[in-house]
Amino acid sequence: MALPTYLQLVNEVLVRMREPTVSTVNENTVSALVGKFVNDTKRYIADSYDWDAFNTSVNITTTANNGGPYTITGSGLRFKVNNVINTTAYGELTPITRNELDLNMYGAANTQKAAPGNYVLTGVDTNGDTQVSFWPVPDNGYVMRFSLMVPEADLSSDTDVTKLAKEPIILGALARALIERGEDGGITSSDTYALFKQCLGDIIALELARAPEFDVWEEV
């Protein structure tokens, strides 16, 4: 089954609003506004659950005598860390605070150098990706595998696709559109929002059945 495109999602909402469909998202003010609602809803859904579709990994190779920062390329700011594993000297790294890193790195008389056992997120680079530092300072080159949950970027081009289920996105965007436009004798915004919440819950339940370890639905 093909993934839904930005344009398809917008047209699905427009049809339910009894508005003409469009050939591009920014064809008119109504379709452009619906496009905003599609992205708003998609972000809401993405933040509601640890979707398997967002699982990814990023490898960082350290260099000797350099504790960081290193960039977690493609991570952005809205990611979650599942685990960090040193795949060279096998072992899982433990997160520490920035204060602990500073005390270890700058408060000790002799900076320790060894295979890192800890990491701390330490900032953002010019591309908007999160950076990380390691402790102890690496004494060699090590490959650190970051297992992450990285939500998709907003849809922008007509052909951009989402890996999320289309049904809750359509209903959530429709509810927002009906609130903006006001009631017009059709389905109410509150009824549509209730359908959206039920649909989202059903999709989460289906995914939870495949991965019961993620039995968390965060109301956002």
C-alpha cells in the first residue's frame, strides 16, 4: 500500500469539508490552511506514541583524545534515545548530566581516557541536529550506535509522504478546520474530534499488540 502524500491528505480533508479538491496544496487559501492543519495533526500524533515507523539508528565514530561534541546527524530536536551501544568495545553507555560531565572533564587533575561508558547531549549544531559528548574521553576510535525514535519533518512538497496512518491525520485536520470555519450544518468539530481520538486510540492499540513493551500513550 502506497504511503499517503501531502496533497492526498489535504484533498481528503477538503472533500469532507465539501470544498473543491486542488492540484497543489498551496493552490488557494483554504487548501493552504488545511495543509497547516495536516502538519499540526501529524505532529500531535507523532508525539502521542513511540511509533515503530520512526525507529532508526545513527553511528558516530569517535576519535582519540576527543570527547566531543559530536553531531547525531539527522536527529533534529524531537527525538528519543532508546539506547546507545559502543559496538567496538561492546557495552551500553549510560546517560549522565552536563554537570557530571563538566566535573569529570574539567574538575579532575588528570583527564581520564578510555573506552567511553557515558554520554550527555550537549547542544545543537547549525543544521539543527543534537550534539553529544562522551566520558571518559575516548582513547581510540569507537563506533557508538544510537538507537533513536526520530519523528518525520513537516510535509512541505505535494509529493512528501508520511509513514503514519492517514485516517487519524485526516480526522484530526478536519476537526481543526471545522473549528476554524465554524459549524455549517454538517458534522460538528467536537464530533469529529471524538472520532479522531477514537481512531488514534485504535491505531495505537494495533501497534501495541505488536510491541507490548511500549505500553505508553502520552496525552499531549
